Amino acid sequence: MLRVTNTPADFEALAKTDLSETTCIVLDILRATSSMVAALANGADGILPVATIEEALAAKESRPDALLAGEREGYRITAAQAGGTDFDLGNSPREYTTEAVAGKTIITTTTNGTRALRACAGARQVFVGSFLNLTSTLKHLRTDSPACLIIVCGGTYEEAALEDVLAAGAITNELWDLYGTGVEDSAQLARHLFLSMGDDLEGAMRYARNGRRLLSLPDLAADVRYCVQRDIYSLVAGVSAEDEVVSIVG
């Protein structure tokens, strides 16, 4: 079975579902999962996703050497939002340079991406996907051939996000032969969207709510172009037994 969930409304249902025989791949293309992949590619030891600013600050108390990262309304969390503590990083993948993150653990909270990861906590295995490492992730999934795969899209606010559904469609298209009649309608719709728009991902972002918003902000517009690059990294990112996002291949 191959299914796609499109909106944050699905997170609560996922969290209540027995996922012990299910593999999940979480997509938040603009920008949480893209930033996580970039961080690991540039040498971060791991990323601890948490749902709230308060949880991030509490985790920092037990991990004083960790970096605090995250966004609200697209921008880095400030001292005014976090009880006097400025976060070290925002949610731009361009911030996660080798100089900034190598050898570090990162505690991160974002609007939707970290919520999506938490919703999948009971899954057999959880992967973190992006266009940046798409082919490596697909190769790993093809080798693993999970009987049940759910592609979890982070969405924008409480709505579906075009960029996430496009990535879900790219995954569905490449794994179509593994699932055959087990491909649910949600995944078929994502695949058809990708086949109609996937040749020009950067152009497609002009139709995406989150893409348009980021493109309208001079300091964040470059994030859109960064996040739709294909296969600039060869790693596979997954969630460890310690609930950290780590590089499991590459």
C-alpha cells in the first residue's frame, strides 16, 4: 500500500494509528526537511525535532552544546518569542553550512515539519525526504520495499502544499511498479500532478502559496531555488531510536 497524506489535519489521525508495520517518509520541502538534509550533508551529528519553542528550550537545558534552530512565520525564532533566548539558526537550508553545524546536534522546531515527524513516531521506520536527496532516498526505499508506505506532507499552515505534493508525486512515480494496485488515490493524484508540473520545479513554485511568499521576501527567495535542486546530496536521512534525524546512508 502506498498512500499520501496532504494536510496537517492528517497528523492527529496518524498519531493515533498503529504504524508499527508502516514506513513513513516526511516531506516539508519549503523548508524544514530540506534544511535537515542540508544540515546532515554539512556534517551535523543529528537533529532533534520538537513541536514547540518551550520543548526546544527544555531540550537545550540537557544538551547545552546543541544549537537551537527553528522558525515562526518563516523567520528565525527571536528572544522576544523564546523568553529571552535568540535561536542560533532559522529554517533556511542556506544557513546550515559546514562552519555552522559540523559536529553539532541541532534542536529544531518549525511550524509544520516537526509536527509531521512527531505524528509518525510509532512507525516502523521514518525517513526525511527532499528533492535534494531524492534519488538516494528512492534507492533505499526500493531496496527496503516496505509493504506499507505513507508519504506524509507537511503542508502550509493547515492546508496542502503544492511543493510537498509534487515531491510525493515524484516518489510515487518512481515506486509505482512496487505497489501496483496498492497505490491509493491520494498517491495517484500526487503522481499526476508531478507528471504535469515536475519538469520545471522552480517554475511550479510560483503557483505554490509558500513558494510565492518566500519568493516575495528578498532575503528568503533564494531558499526556493535551493530547495528544488535535484540530488545535490547522496545521503539518506532517517529517524533514529533516540528520535533524532540522522544520516543512515551517506
